[in-house]
Amino acid sequence: MKEITAKEVQQRIENGEKLNLIDVREVDEVQAGHIPGITHIPLGLLEFRTHELDKDTPYIMVCRSGGRSGQATQYLQSQGFDVTNMTGGMLSWEGKVE
């Protein structure tokens, strides 16, 4: 499984890169604070919403601590997607939050 740190994601965003971040936390967690520009797909709905994703697009998966996003990364990888897990999740995030 490919992994990236929260700091690396933050640096890439600050350098002007357009990243495709998918936050797999629950609605209340995302409302409490999320990285600007995320796509929100709760982990429990991921298998039903994979049709919304493009297999040619790289995605970075985000959750609170890295566990659920790790599960999401493994699932999407098994479906043929290019995905990377953001280790440490939002607990490690020091960048902007909406």
C-alpha cells in the first residue's frame, strides 16, 4: 500500500498541486473540520460510490488517524484504482481546515 504523510500532502497543496483527496470519515467528523477541496465518501458507502471515481486519477485517502483510510486504500487498490493512504490522518494535519 502506498503511503504519504500529512506533511507531504500539505506541502504539495501549498506548492499549488491539485490533489484528489477523499475523506472517508463520517458526516459529523467532516463537518467538524476537513481539508479544503476534499471529496467526502464515508467508508461505509465507498463500495457503492466507486462509480464516481476514475481509475486514471490518483487519489489520496484521508480519515481521522489513518486506519479507515488504510482500509479504503486497500479496497480501492483491489478494484484497480491508483490510491495512497495519508498516514496519521487528520490528527497529523497541520494545514488549513474548513
